[in-house]
Amino acid sequence: MRKPWSLILVLLASAQAIEMQVEDPESVKRASHAVAKSMLSHYTGMNPGDVPGNLPDPYYWWEAGAMFTALIDYWFYTGDDTWNNITMQAVRWQAGDDGTFMPTNQTRTEGNDDQAFWAFAAMSAAERNFPNPPEGQPGWLAMVQSVFNTQAMRWNMETCGGGLRWQIFSFNNGYHYKNTISNGCFFNLAARLAKYTGNQTYADWAVRVWDWTASVGFMTEDYLFWDGADDLKNCTEFNQLQWTYNSGVYLLGAATMYNVTNGDPIWQERTQRILDATKVFFTEDVMYERACEPVNTCQVDQRSFKGYLARWMAASTQMAPFLFGQVMPKLRASASAAAKTCTGGSDQSKCGLKWTSRQWDGSDDVGIQMAALEVIQSTLVSEVDPPVTSKIGGTSKGNPAGGSEPPNPRPHRLTRSISMADRAGAGILTILMAVLVFGTVWWGIYE
Ligand SMILES: *[C@@H]1O[C@H](CO)[C@@H](O)[C@H](O)[C@H]1NC(C)=O
Ligand SMILES: *[C@@H]1O[C@H](CO)[C@@H](O)[C@H](O)[C@H]1NC(C)=O
Ligand SMILES: *[C@@H]1O[C@H](CO)[C@@H](O)[C@H](O)[C@H]1NC(C)=O
Ligand SMILES: *[C@@H]1O[C@H](CO)[C@@H](O)[C@H](O)[C@H]1NC(C)=O
Ligand SMILES: *[C@@H]1O[C@H](CO)[C@@H](O)[C@H](O)[C@H]1NC(C)=O
């Protein structure tokens, strides 16, 4: 039974949840809790009759995968298991019986990057020794291996000299776009699987994806990343937008390869140069999304991207400890600024998009909330152990052959022909997307 005075203290503490001192881990944990709780006010998938792992409109399926990855890190960084059960339920539900994260409900739009963002939840669960799924169900590691195997089979040599396409199914709009994030996710997963399992096949794939990314030109000579290119033009004309998360996904992959190779100077240089190049995403050490924040055009997905750069910068310091002193001042400054935006709503914990403004902007958005959570909790990275591996400490069950053989349920959309209405819809969507992307995104470069 709580004494009344301690109840008052608790109430006081929760009203000031966001008063965060980045040097004080307890205040960072309190802030993380408040921001995460506010983020989850959007999620109802755990209720009877609702679908575990789905967020309501306007949030796309992949973002829910990202959200549960953030919650696995949340548990690991803070020790608070409040949301472990809903995380376990959501990730297992969306992984499906074969563990490939290819639920038929998502067939119409599922890209390789979407599938990978759910696989990241399973990868983090394996690396952090998150409680394992029950016996007889695919383990976290098996899920990642299954996703890896499905993607390795999709590596496409017909155009651009290799690479993954964005979309998985040929009838979907975006099938002819080869994008950096899909390939970056595959690279990141391959490197982390190599680290976790010690299996050289994954390391070889990581090298292959890296080499292709550089040679096709998705990575620029100064280690920044374009968004992607049309494969009907053999990847010769790039969409030159540069998003924070592309740098982040390659940063952690490179840092992990540095670790896997016991400090190979080639991977050290690559890791260092990607980090150096991220300076364009910071102003006075505070991160911002320069392709959309200055012109106020950040779309729903884009509002979450900074969170992944923060997540992967922090994780990189565990794989490549030489980064630690360079990364932490940026994470700390960004976390402090982000926390200052989290004063909104009835819970006084809704965050704003622009950390550089240090104030709430009226938003109540899962991606914004998640990005703030990621950057705030990532400052705790020095307090926690590095990832386990199957040799040292890991308990996750694998299946190296997962996802590579039938039965892999045929999505029902494949079995029916695409109607004219669908085609027309896809065409209109393409035009709309082009107008949106090229019409509203800001191209200027500034330093
Ligand atoms: C999580 O689920 C387990 C098993 O169903 C249950 O024993 C436990 O009480 C739940 N924990 C929370 C915090 O809901
Ligand atoms: C697919 O949609 C159906 C109908 O809404 C739902 O019952 C089911 O849980 C969904 N499956 C997944 C994996 O989301
Ligand atoms: C397409 O690009 C790849 C790699 O950049 C190159 O090797 C190949 O020759 C190109 N194909 C055509 C038809 O230009
Ligand atoms: C290593 O990974 C490859 C690729 O998935 C797989 O075919 C092979 O069986 C794995 N080897 C071991 C020893 O697990
Ligand atoms: C690889 O990561 C481990 C765990 O963080 C670390 O102890 C080790 O020093 C790293 N290896 C190198 C070459 O930095």
C-alpha cells in the first residue's frame, strides 16, 4: 500500500516527466517512459477484436514494425518491461507461422524495406535477449534468417548490375524502383546476422551489397546516400533526396562489419566516413531532417526517420567503440533538444517534429513520438551491454533455411489478375507521388 505522501511525489514526478537532464540516467528513463506511453496512445492492436501489430491510418504497416523495435530497445535501455507483452504479441503475429513477415494483408504494398523494418524488431530481440517466443514457434533469429533468405533470392541482376527492388511483387507500383533503404536494410541485416551467428555467408552478402551500393552510385563519393533510381533506366538517373535513415542504416552495417572483421581498416574507414558525412544532418549537434523540415513538407513516414539515425548511431558505438566519443555529444544534444519539444497534449508528453526549435508544435504523431523516444533512450547506450551472439550469451533459436522453401503462402493477389481500375489507380498514384516528391521537397544543400 502506498502512503499518501509517496502518491503525491509520484504525481509530481509524472507531471514533470519530461524535465530531463541528459547526464542523469534516471531522468532519461522517466522521459523515455512518458514519451513511449504517449506514443502508444495511438496503438490499440492488443485489444480483443483488433489486429496485433497494426497502427491506425495514416500510419503504414512498416512503421508499426519500427515502433516495436523501439520498444525492444526501450526495455533493454531502461529495464522497464511494461510493454514487452504487447511487443511479443505484435511481432509474432506479423511474422506469421513461417516467420517471414509477409502477411497476406500487406501484399498490396509490401516492400523489401517494410519487411526489413519488422525484421529489425526480431534482430534486436535476438541481440538483446528479449524473452523468446514459445517452443515450436519461429525464434527471433529464425525470423531474421527467413527474411534474409527471401531477400537474397530477390537480389536482381537484370538491371543496374544487381540490387533489391523496392517492391516485392511485380504488380505493385514501385516495382521498378531500386531504392537505397531496401538495400541498406538488407546490408544491415546481413552484417548483424554475420555477427550473431558467425556464418561467413552473411558477411559475404554484406560485402556484396556494400560494393553494389557504392558502384551503382547510390552512395556518393562523399559517403552520403541518394534515395534510389528507376531500374527501367538501369539506375542512371537518381532521386537525389538524402534522408537521415539511409546514412543510419549503412552506418550500423559498416560498424558491424568492422567488428565482424576484427577491426579491418577498410571497414573502419567506411564507418568513419559515413559518420563524418552525417554532419549535414546536424546543426549545432542537433539532428534535423534537412530534405523536409526547412520547407515543412515532412510526410508521415519521414517524420520518424531521425529516430532511426539516432538508434543506429547509438548501436554503432557498441560495434565500433572508436565512434563513441564522436557520437555521444550529438546524441546528447539532440536528445536534450528533442525532450524540450515534448510538452504537449493532456499528458504533457507529446513531442514536436523539429528538435532544433525546442518547442512543441501541436503534433500528436506516432513517428514524431518514436523519433524522440529513440534519440532520448539512445543516450543510455553506455549503460548497457553490447549485443549477444550465438556463441556468447545469445539464446535465440535459428533456422538457417527459413523462408527459403515452400510452404510460403502464395499471396492471394498473385492469383487474381489486376483489374483496369487498379492499373489506373496505380498510374494516378505514380503521378501524384512524382508531384509530391519533386514538387514539394526542398533540394537546397547547405552546411
Ligand atoms: C505478460 O504475459 C505473461 C504471460 O501471459 C503474464 O504472466 C504477465 O503477467 C504479463 N505481464 C504484464 C506486464 O502484463
Ligand atoms: C489480416 O486482416 C484480418 C482482417 O482484418 C485480421 O483478422 C488478421 O488478423 C490480419 N492478419 C495480420 C497478420 O495482420
Ligand atoms: C546497367 O548497369 C550495370 C551496372 O551499373 C552495367 O554493368 C550494365 O552494363 C548496364 N546495362 C546496360 C544495358 O546499360
Ligand atoms: C550459413 O548461412 C547460409 C545462408 O543462409 C546457409 O545456407 C548455411 O546453412 C549456414 N551455415 C550454417 C553452418 O548454419
Ligand atoms: C566488437 O564489439 C565488442 C562489443 O562491443 C567490443 O568489445 C570489441 O572491442 C569490438 N571490436 C572492435 C574491433 O572494436
